[in-house]
Amino acid sequence: MAASNRTQVLRLYRALLRASQRFTAYGYRTYAIRRIRDAFRENKHLKDSEEIQTLVNKARTNLEIIHRQWLRWPMAQSLSFYIGILESIYTHWSYS
């Protein structure tokens, strides 16, 4: 692996680990960290630059997904909170 590819992959690896630390739920966080480490270990001996670039692109896509999930998480928590309140109000005040 060329030096530039190596630094690119290491930066991506660190960014993925940092992003996965933002998950507040312990299960999601530990699964993401374990999966990232396993995937990079499995592929650390690759020599084909095309295959490396394909995996780097997949990792970047996964990093974007983690960022999107992290940005949506507070909204999802508050939304589920309000839905829970509305459901409890509806069940207590429904007319049968």
C-alpha cells in the first residue's frame, strides 16, 4: 500500500472510531466499534489498489451514515418522547 493510501485509510479508520463514540446507546456504540475494527483487520493485508479504493469508498459512505444518524438522534429521541406522551393522553382520554 502506498504511503498516501495508508495515511488516507488511517485517517478514515480514526474518523470512523471517533464518530461511533458519539452513539449514546451502549449497544450501538460497541457494535459499531467492533465492526469497524474487524473490517479493517480483515482487509489490512490487501495489495490491490482498486480493491482498497473500493473499500475506502464504502467506509466513507458508512462514515456519512454514522454522521447522519448522529445528527438525527436527538430529534428522534424528542420525537419518540412526544409520541409517547400523545399516546398516553389518547389512551387515557379516549371515549369508548
